Amino acid sequence: MSILLVEDDASIALVITAALEAEGFSVSRCETIAQRDDLLAGGGFEALVTDVKLPDGDGIETLDRVTARWPALPIVILSAQNTLDTAVRATETGAFEYFPKPFDIDELARTMRQAVGANGSAGAGADEPLGDGLPLVGRSSAMQSVFRMITRVLRNDLTVLILGESGTGKELVAEAIHQLGHRRTGPFIAVNTAAIPAELIESELFGHEKGAFTGAVARHAGKFELAAGGTLFLDEIGDMPMQAQTRLLRALQLGTIRRVGGHEEVALDVRIIAATNKDLGPQIAAGQFREDLFYRLNVVPINMPPLRERTDDIEALAKHFLQLAAMEGLPRRRLTAEASDLLSRQSWRGNVRELKNFIYRLALMAREEVIDVDTVSPLLRQDFAPSPSVSESPIDIEGAVTRWLADERPDAGSVYGAALAAFERPLFSEILRETGGNQLRAAQELGINRNTLRKRLSDLRLDPEEFVRRP
């Protein structure tokens, strides 16, 4: 089983080669697109693994000539440009799989076994190229999982259920699926089912006939009909009244709708994407949400991570929102590294939406083009109440101590550094004990970044596993 690896980073290539050879593959490596084409022309390869950014060009843009000549060759794409745009471009080439760097080497090896076994049965390429300006930002592993799920549903009409807290970007995911999928030339109709009065929701969704009820002076097309050929996004589906749930289930089962007061069956040509910020399990148990409807909607679940689980994305999100603010007429601003770090340590209970609103306000209120900590701190104190404890048992930590721990520390070898370490060890031990060794919650309690916590735990020789509560 021979694989061609196109990777100009010698260290990454060495690791990949060792892992694949351990699985029984024969790996040939090259560093450029030109070398790739020459080696492929010689034949004998059963799969191709390629980086995107190569010394002589873009590895994705040049794959068309590979797929044209060897359409059955499985292709796996690696990229350090971990954006939704890159994930979609990779999928649109017909690639077997896409891996954002850093990736799990064992997962890559498993994928290569599947790729060679599948004999390159990847999908067809796109009808037209896709541009930049995609609505989602994030390079964290949590967002990479979201990107990869999005790419899997672009060329089919499977029903998608997007789950996540308010403000995490559920509608943006729905828009991305529509804009990048094969229905992108059709309409995208979004309906907030929680905002429609219960007595009107059936008429809004399914339409009504003239005379169906008082005030129905003409036939009215519902959202299902308006979304024909495109996508219908049902937001806050967990708040839909039970009667409307029943009619929605019927529509999904039969592929038709009937207008209120009508008898004609209208065939559906629409993709359904639903979203909710509620845990539907307890609602099903309480009889507030139909279990059979849940299974109809939950064909492909996509879980949107809260911002506290993707703090590594905050700096990129802040830069993105500053750019958007400038495009919308606000002054052009940029953040210092220290200001970005301070934002990353903030608890954004409203998730990405709250961060966006704050960044826009920051762009408006800042007096200088460069926004530093002295500008950010007063607005944070002014606009945000202290974050509530996420632990079951509240921990009483003075705000001054929290801010002190978040500050840059002196050299650990100094007398002051040693004293600080002596203070921190019992404090960190108590936090870990209260949180059961949960580093995310411990970092939130301390008001510091999780990476900062990990470094301090390492310096203090504290192992979080020792504090994990075990049955």
C-alpha cells in the first residue's frame, strides 16, 4: 500500500511517515506541487496526503488536475489554516478527508486505512468555486469539529439539529450550510419559533387559505413554501407548541404540508435545519417535546461549543469583530497582545454574541487606534457584573487575589516568587479539590486563562488527577 505524502515541513513529515509505515504503508515524500505531479505520473500510489501551503503554490487549488487524471485516488488534506473556508475548499475538491493541524496521528492512520480500503470513493467536485467571507471564525479543536461536520452535510439534504447555548452562533452555522451547500441559489428563511404567538405559528409555518379564520382575507404562503428550493431554519425549536410540533412531524414524515383551512397537499422542496439552546431530553421526559419529532430532527447533530470551551478563539474573534466594525463605519482599531489576553480571561456568559457587542462598543469608545489594557479594563468593570461561580459549592475568593493571580509573575527564583508559590500552592490545591480536578472550572474560579493555570500547576508540581472525585 503505497502513499504519496506532500509536506514541506520535515518534522511533520517524519512523524506522519513513521506512523503510516508502522501501519504497513509504504510512504514516498516530496515537498512541492511540481514534485507531486512528477511522482504521480510515475504511478503506483494508492492514496495522496497533501499539505495546503507548499513552496510553489496552494495544494488545494492544484488538485483539480490530480482528480481529473486520477479520479479514484483518495486524497487526504492537511492544513494549518484552520478556517471554515479551508475545510470547505478541501471538501469541495472531493477529498476523502480533511485534517486541521495539529491532528491526531492515530486518527490519520485509521483514515488512511479506510481511504485505501474505499478505493478512493470520494464525492464529486463543486459546480462552482466558493469565495472567502465565510461567517464562522475559530481555530480551536472544538470549532474544527464543527467545521468538519458542516462539510459533511453540504451535498445532501439531511436534517440538521444545531445544539448550543444562546449566542454561540447557531444561526451562523445554518447560514454557512445553506451558503456553501447545493441549495445556495435558493432562499434562506429563518424563523424564530419562540417569537411567534402560539395561535399564529401554524399559519406562519404552513400558510393559510382565504377565510380560514377571522382576518384571513387572502391565501397566505407559509415559511415552508417561501423556502422552496432553499433552506428553512427553525430556531428555538424547543419552544414550539405541541400542536405545531405534531404538524411539523407530519410534514417531515410525508414531505408535504397542508395550509390552515385547506385540503390541498403541497409538496415540499426544502432543507430543514433546526436549533435550540435547550436540553431536549428533560423536555421529552416531561412531555413538552415529542420524542418522535426529536429523532426526525436529530439526523445530523452539530454541537456549538460555548466560548468558555474555546477561549483560544477569543483573540481571533476580537480581531474579526474589529474588522467588521470598521467595515460598518466605526473607527479602525487594533488590540495589543495584553488587551487580547485580558479579553481571553473574561467570562463571556453571552458567548460570541456578548463578545461581539463588547468589541463594537470598544471600537466606538476607544480614543486611540491601538487599544491597550488601560482602555479595556474600565469597560469590563463598567459593563460586566462579576461572573457567577460555576461550581456546585461557591468558593469565596477575594477579587483582589483573582486579579493578582492573573497578573504577570516575577521570576520564580526570586524571594518574592518563592513566597508567591508558597501562597499559590494551597490556594490552587483548594480550588482543585472544590472543582474535583476540573481545570476549566478551576481557571474560571481563579479568573485566569486555562493555559496559565496549566503552567502554574506544572510549576507547582500539582497534578489535577489527584483531585478527581472517583466513585
